[in-house]
Amino acid sequence: MKKIPVSEPNIGKTEMRLVASAVKSGMVSSAGPFVAKFEQQFAGYCGRRFGAAVTNGTAALHLALAALETGAGDEVIVPDLTFVSVANAVRYSGARPVFADVEPETFNLDPAKIDAAVTERTKAVIVPHLYGHPADMDKIMEAAGRRGLAVIEDAAEAHGARYKGKPCGSFGAISCFSFYGNKLITTGEGGMCLTDDPKLNERIRLLRDHGMDANRKYWHSVIGFNYRMTNLQAALGLAQLGRIDKLLLIKRKNAALYKEFLQNVPWLALPAEKPYAESSYWMFTVFLKDNAPVKRDELVALLAKHGIDTRVAFYPITDLPPYRDYKGSWPVAKDFSYRGITLPSSTKLSSYDIKYISRVIRSL
């Protein structure tokens, strides 16, 4: 039986050629021309002035917090429904995450919940675009601006997505990306911080390289980190960036096919796309309604028997052992989390695959 994975990288001949070029050059670590090229071109694609390539998306979040001088005694607002790295990065910085609920339909951070989460210690808010659908950035930026909070945009899942025509990654003080193997474009592992502020860019670049002075070799003016991307990874990323619009188009076409084949399933809620949004559909994540004939985990098992790999939605962060001592109420996040299921979302999916997956679901 053929197995259909949730996601897999889409690597072509240009990627192979550029990576081979990096290998042959001998510049396989963080020194090499592909790093700067990838930074410049990806920042330009997202409408930003500066880019700093790093080891992964979590490192990007940590660097963003460090560059904003977030530390002990500070609080950072994060949604309860997102990948755990968002909260972990806050803890790495010494600050305390404060969890806010998400909005129905998009399951992104609810702008209306920000005010209630703010205290005199709140320094920033991290805004992920869950599964590739843009958060409502105008409302979030307004709420944060009114409170004097820095906005860190977590665009790890939203390569190529747009909010009111503007690229995701172009908002806030700093935006952060991941290039993990399941992302729209990948460097294997890898990430990037983007900003329009030259001082923040300088600070990020200082901190990612052990705090070493750019003009004085082995002079470390601050305690930094080893968060540098390699030339090999950047070569792969640069080639992937050249194909991003094509890959994005495939994602959107696949999402349209899923919606066509599943729209009449009465017990299944399909991903929303708000009028302000152009989703990247990084993952096609649906959720089961009250009238579903099976439980979410039963659907996972049934699809697995038919060779269809799936992934459950992110758990609410406050349900995870390191965060269970946080008190509060996040009903939308918790309800969606235990009903949500991600269907295969690879750019290598065929229309036959999507028809087959949909037929199995409709058979229930």
C-alpha cells in the first residue's frame, strides 16, 4: 500500500547544483557567499530591509527576544495554541510567557484578548500565523501599540502568505522564520530574523555569532550564542527561494481541491480564509464538529489503515507538563486542539492523492 505523508520537502535540480557548488568550494560552514545572498533575497521577498540567517526558527525567536533585551521580570504574551517553541523561547530569555486565547475560525491570537493579558511587566507579544493563515495584524498592532509592546511576528508557517496584500514577515519590530524540512521552503534546519531597524539588525548579528565584534576578531563584547546558518544550508535555501511562488501556487491549488471534495461533509470544518488573508496553506488542518461519526483519534487511526499519514493539531501549551502550573481559561484553543487534524499537505501531492484521501473521509 502506498503511504501518503503529511509533508515532505520538494527538492529539485537547482538545489542539488547550488549545494554541490557550496561543497566543492570548501565553504561548508557559516562563511561563504550563499549566506549573505539568501539573507538579502529572502528579506527582499518579505519586504524587509535586513535579514539574519540562523540555525532554526526557535533560535530566531530567542534572538529576537534577546535583541529586544527581554529578560527576568518581563512578560511576553503568546497564544495558547501554537508550537511549543514560542513559549520555550520566552523561557530561554528569562521572561515569563503569558497565554492568551485564540479566535475561532483562524485559531490565531485573538486581538481582543491582548488587553486582559497585559500587566505592568509585559514587554512584547509574539504573533504566529497558525498553519499559514495570517493573524489579524492591524488589530494586533493597534492593541500592542496602545500598550507600548514590541511585536515579534512568528511567520515560521507563513512563507508567502499575505495580510491585506502585505507579505507575512513584514510586520512588527522583528519577524522570525523557520526553514525546517516540512516548511514551504527548507534549508533542512534553519531560520531567519527580519527587521527594518538597523540597530536591531546589528544586535541580532552580534548575538548570533558569540557576541563577537564584527571589526575585532575574537573580541566578545557581550555573551552571545552560536546561531549561525551554514553556507550549505543557505545554498539550499537560495535555490528553494527561487521556486517559492511555484510551491505556494501548488499549496493553494491543493487546498482548493480539498475544499471542493470535502465541502459537503457535514461534520467536518474546513480551514477558513478571511477576506484580509491569502493563506499559504502550509498545513491543511480541519476539525471535527460535534456531529462527527468518529472521534478525532479514531479518524487518525482509520486514515492510517488506508496509508494516509496525518498529524493531530498542536496541543494547548498550558496542557503540556512544563506549563501546567499556569492558571487561566483558553476555551477556543483547547476545543480546537482536541478536534483538529492535519491532512497530507505536501507540494508533491497529486490530485489523485487528494481525491483518494477525501473519498476515505466521505465514506464515514
